[in-house]
Amino acid sequence: MLNIVIGGIALMLGLLGLFFLENEKRRFFLGLWAGYALFGIYFNYHISSHDYYSLPLIPIVALSLAPLAEWFFTN
């Protein structure tokens, strides 16, 4: 279902973007990802059967792509 909502490449690059963050910001982003993981544990059936339960992941991935884009455009 995540592949339908955001795509596998965006998800992979969003997770890769976590490595390009400073420690203080990384804690915030890891909190966002952990929050969605807990959401997924609690609503496991709903996430696998309804695509709109994956919508909170879109801004998390978009924010996680920003450090990767910053590194790419500055180098």
C-alpha cells in the first residue's frame, strides 16, 4: 500500500535523507518516523487495506527528502 501512496523510491530516499541531518534535527525526524511506525502497529489492518491511512506518511517523507535535496543541490 505504501508503494501506491508514495512510491518505493521516495520512501527509500526519505529514509536515506535521515543520514544527512544534524543530531538535533535527526531526533525530530526519527520521532516522526517512530510515530508513524507506532501508528502502523496499532492500525495494521487498516493501513494494509485502506490507502488513506498512509496519508500521514506523505509529509514525513517530504520533510525527510529535504536534507537529501539540500546536499544534492549544494554539491
